[in-house]
Amino acid sequence: MAKDVILTGIRANQDLTIGNYFGAILPMIDTAKNHSDEYQINLFIPDLHSFTTPIDHSKLNKQIFDNAKLFAAAGLPLDNPNIYMYRQSYIPAHSELTVILDSFTGYGEMGRMTQFKEKSNSNNDMVSVGLFNYPVLMASDILLYNAKYVPVGDDQTQHLEFTRDIAQRMNKKFGYIFVIPESVSKQHEFFGNDQGLRIKDLIDPTKKMSKSDDSGRGVIFLNDEPAVAAKKVMGATTDDKAEINFDRDNQPGISNLLEILALLRGVRLDDVIKEFKGHTRYGDFKSVIANEVEKFLTDFQQKLGNIDENAVIAKLEQSERDMTPVANETLLRAQQAVGLRPKD
Ligand code: TYM
């Protein structure tokens, strides 16, 4: 019997942050390491998604490759045949299925997507149709490979819900085409979380730490100089309560730092809360995290420097060869369903 598929993608548009790392890369790689016997693991680079908002195109190609290297540095076992790492645009079925699904997606439905609303508001440049139908391409990414589990950060859950909706809609109208991914709550259960992770900006802890942030002062990038990143932690916004408590609403900065520390140490949040609850010296608390960040980045960047680039290219190319027929099979079912191809 075919194995259940666990799939996720991380855009290559700018340098990745610890939010991407702990929200998506690490859970996926832990799963890949621990469960590749039971599941098929697809980790891909959604390169077509990378320019739904404006980017410097002269850097894209390198960025795509750098991201692949980064997955390897984060521990993705490249020699495991149950694990696939590929580039979206190298498998044309992604684009083709998107065009089909576009015609079954409501204009209003896309306009209601929180991420579209946020990005189209905050951006002075042209708001592109690509940004608008971004979730449809994302649905294709997931549905083409019959994925059941899709580990993503909290900001992507609405897109995952849409993926389920469009798949159910198509199956209802045409009969079976797509495997429906599990509901968001089942996903969290599967990955052992009570909710999607959302690391916050260090300067404005009410908003997500995001690679598209302009100043970068509140963002820890994976390629930050470790000492610079430590300084960013020391400059993190806290509050005037002068007592450490985990309270996302009233102490968002402190709570975010507690979460980051738990992730860096690889321990449960409760353990870190127990250790620091009631402490009053924010500066000391920040230095602990600054040290951990510095250690983490030094170690990670060293690993990145030692990656065998040829092995990464070989993995990408092999996975693209292996996944093309899988994607084409699903595409054909969709083409047959809508009448573009004869049914067998
Ligand atoms: P992207 O590239 O914006 O982000 C990649 C992943 O990182 C998570 N993430 C965070 N998690 C916790 N805290 C943060 N501060 C934080 N910032 C980012 C995101 O939730 C995401 O999981 N649309 C996707 C890429 C994509 C995709 C897919 C994912 C395209 N097709 C199919 C899964 C399946 C995106 O833009 O993620």
C-alpha cells in the first residue's frame, strides 16, 4: 500500500528566519528523520510562489539553491529514498493544475484570505494576480502528491483549509480526484502541538516574525552574524511588569522570548516557564536567550558551510524525476474529470 504523504514547502524569496526554521523546517525534518519508514516525505521549494510579491529576480536562482542547502544543513537525510526534495517550477503539473482549479475558486473566497489582505495592504507596489491566487497554487502543491499531513506555521492554516475546501468541492462535483488533507486540528494532533507555532517579531511582538519585514531589527535570520543576532535579542521589546510570566495577551514580548528559548533548547515550553516564572531581571533572562541564539547560529552556519553541493543538486534532480509522474497522474485525473482528456 502507498505510504501516507507528509508535505511542506518553504518559499525562497529572502533569507529565512528562525520562524521558518522552528515553524516549518525543523518539524518537517524531525518527522523525516523519525518517520521516513512509515511515511513518504516531500519537502519542496515553492519557487513560483517566491515572486507573488516583488523580489530581486537576479538573486532568485541562488536563493532557491541556498534554501535546498539549508534543508540539508538542518538535517534532512539526503540519502534516504523515502524523502523527496524538489523545486516546484521543475514539475510543470503545479502550474497546470492551478489553472484548472482557478476556475472553481471564488473571487470572494480569495479576497477573504487574511494573508492576501495583509500583504496587499502593506505593499505599495502593484498587488499582483499571482498574490491573489497564491492559495490556489498552494492547493495544487499539496493535492498533486496526495498529501495527508502538511506541517505549516499558524499563518498558513487558512490556506490549508482552502485546500481541503477546493478538493472536497472538486470531488463532490466530479467524483474522486483528490486525497483530502487532514483537518488543521488533526494536523496539530499528529505533530503533537496544541496550535500552530507563530514566533513573533522581537521589536513588535504583536506581529509575526517575517522575512519580508523591512528593518529586520526584530527578525533573526538564519544567516545573521551570531553576535548581531544576540544583540537583537538583547534589544527585544518587553514590558514594564518587571516579572516573567507566560501571558501572550498581556506580556507578548516575554512570552515570545520564552517560546524561542524552549525551541532553541529543544525542550517543552512548560519547562522553560517553570524555570523563569516570577523572575524579575529581564536583562539576565535576555542574556540566556542571546547566548542560546548565538550558539545555535554558529553551529547551524558551520553545518551549512560543510554541505556537499553536488549531493544537493543530485537529490533535487532525482526527486524531480521521481515526483513528475506522481504529479502527472493526479493532473490527469483532474484533466479527465473536467473533460480535457478522455476517461480510460
Ligand atoms: P513561507 O515561505 O512564508 O513560510 C514557510 C513556513 O514557515 C512558517 N513560518 C512561521 N512559523 C512560525 N513562526 C513564524 N514567525 C513563521 N514565519 C513563517 C510558515 O507558516 C510556513 O509553514 N505558502 C507557504 C509556502 C507553500 C506551502 C505550499 C507550504 C507553498 N506551497 C504547500 C505547505 C504546502 C509560505 O508562503 O510559507
